[in-house]
Amino acid sequence: MNDFDVVILGGGSGGYATALRSAQLGLSVALIEQDKLGGTCLHRGCIPTKALLHAGEIAENTKHAAEFGVNAQFISMDMLAVNAYKDGVISKLHKGLQGLVKSRNITYVEGHGKLVSKNQVEVNGTVYTGKNVVLATGSYPRTLPGLEIDGKQIVTSEEAMKFEYVPKSVIVLGGGVIGCEFASVWSSFGADVTIIEGLPRLVALEDESSSKQLERAFRKRGIKFETGIKFQSATKGPEGVTVTLENSATHTAEVLLVAVGRGPVTANIGYEEQGLTMDRGYLIVDNKCRTNVPGIWAVGDIIPTLQLAHVGFAEGILVAEEIAGLNPRPINYDGVPRVTYSDPEVASVGLSTATAKERGYDVVETTYDLAGNGKAHILKTSDSIKLVAAKNGPVLGIHMVGARVGELLAEAQLIYNWEAEANDVAPLIHAHPTLSEAMGEAHMALAGKPLHAHG
């Protein structure tokens, strides 16, 4: 009765995508989740943070309303109302997801699961057997040695998104995606924000030009940051939390947000006991997400790929189709779209200039300034689209900074993943006036025939 084609441990992005696609392909499925269906992305990550960012966008628009001829005044944030809006979005999506799982006749099991053999997961004393077992147990917010999270003064993103007040001042430890998004939110809400990043630049995984543009925009917004200096210690006192850096510099703020990345949830779930190959807590898989143990697969944040919800979705679909015998194409992780939803947004797909050169390409590049785009002027955004290409070859990377540029990734990923050249894209007609025109203009410039740009 508890035998299935696929038993999935973890109901987050990777797990539920595996379940839905497997059921769609006629496989019998058990989906096990100890918390809420949807996992980190829906309840503690992507969705709630973007709701907060949208509230911050409205706050910023209100502050600058007079520039558009609108008489409005920003007074303050009502965080109880902001949280009600955020939680309402989560609730609707959660109910919709529950309905999807139920409609596919997936056996949904609530409780803490443990891998007890190569094809069995135990939950609350009941064993579920699968011809295939898919591990998708997600991630947790990391901290640093000696830095104790108290959930009030020293917090992670999971506590930060539930705040019922706006701190007067915040130190954000970590200048990656999570850190920059929360810095943007809190600055919009009215807090004084300082980012501490040990690497040489903010959003260090992005192209260096994108980092420079984001840093310039943050300075203009009054968001302070220190890069290239590592954290040493933090102490709590009557004035808040004081952070000391390795160069002995100190910063004090009401709240310290620790945003130093996320680690895989793989300990004490039976993975080691079943002989799964692991490295620093991550499960090692091949290009079809197979572990070293036949019949056991792993997807999402517990494998060393990009920790993005849409990557988890793709990996889950890949595994389901491989189990069903469809022989899907492996994922090209270079072709995954990436977005930091700060103000301005940072979006990219493909290779940075530095990576392209490291891989031996003869690189050519062009940067199209959004100052030449009509919709950008209407939105009062600036920054640019940068193209990295192989000489006389395909576009290797697209890197964008500006308001709403994340929405341009749909076309950008098609250009990269279909190995289009500038001459393939340049003749395409983009609606006017839209930001998407900037994509066309950038490729026209790269093809040697710029229109709204100097040659």
C-alpha cells in the first residue's frame, strides 16, 4: 500500500516539481514534507521577499511622486499591513499549490522523513518504499562561527521578513543577492543601512560592470557599504549591535542581518548511512541529478548547483522525465537566468567577461546605455545592458542593471541558450516604447549598426 514509483523527501521547489511532473507522466508518487508545501521559496524566501521589495518600490515611488506631477507624501511604513499583504500573497499561492498536488493524486505525507534504506523513507513510524527516491530537503540560512542568531537583534533573512517594525539602522553582513535585496528593502522603508562584504564587490558572482553600477546606485540612495574587509566579531550592547571588522573598524546598528548564504539541509536524515557521496554537506550528483547510489536522486539546494527556485523546478522536471524514460537534455547551468531584485535590479544570463576569457574565447563586448531608451526615461531609470560575445560568434552573456530589467531575461535566455549571434537578434522588432527595445538596440550595436546609440 505504501509502495510507489517515486518517493520524494522534501516539498519545496525541487520536490514538488518532481512530484507534479512525475504524476503527470503516470507515475505513482509520495511527497513528504515536515513543514509547509512550497518550502523556503514560497514561505521564507522568493515570494515574501519580493512582496517586501514591491512595498519598498511603492514607498520609493511615493517619495518621488512630485517628479511625476503626483501630489503624495511618504509618512511611514505600517509593517502590520505590509506583513498582512505579504502573508496574503503566500496564502493564496500555498492554497493553489495544495490544490495542484491533490488534483494529481499525489500521496502527500506530513512529517519528518528519514532515509532508512536505499529505497525507503520513514515518516512517523510508517515506511514509504519507492522504486526511486528523490531527495529535496532544501537549505537553511548560514551564520558565521561565534555569531549567535537571537532572532531579535542578530537575525537571518527568515526573521527579518517577519519584522513588525522598521529598524532605525541596520548592518547587513553579506553583499550577495539576499543581503542586497534586504538592504534595498530597508532603505526604502526608511532605515539607515550599511552592508559589510568580505569579497571585493557587491553581488560578486555577477559581471564586474554590474557590481559597479549597483554600487553607484546604492551610494546615490544613501546605502553605505564596505567591501573587501572581513567580519571579525559582533557584540550586543545598549546602543544595538557593534560589528568589528578585521581592519579594526567598527559599525553599530539597531539590527544585524546575517546574509552570508544558505547551507544544505542534509545532516541526520540518513544520507551518510546509505553511503551517499557528499562534499561539505552537499550531495554529489551527475548531470541527470543521480547520486552515486542507484535509484536515489537529489535536486535543489542540497546539490552544488545554483540555489535558485527555478533551478530546483528544472531539476525536478529533469529527474521525473529521466525516471519516466524520456531521456531529457541535461541542464546548462550557464543558461540559467539570475536576478537580484534590488532597486535597481541586476539581471544576467550566460558568462561574464572574465569567465568567457578564462574559457578561452576571443571576447567582444558592447554596452548599451539605457539613456537611449524612451521607456527608461519614463520610468526614470538609468544603467545599461552589456553584451559579451565571441568574436564572429554567438552571444555568450547578457548583463543588465536597471528598473525591471529582470523582465528582459525571457528574451535574454533565449538568445543565449539558442546560441544566437548579434546579427540574428538585430532584425527582430521590439515594441516601442518598451525596455525590451534596449535588448534590440544592444544587439544592433554589437552587429555594427547602432540606431539610438553612437557607433
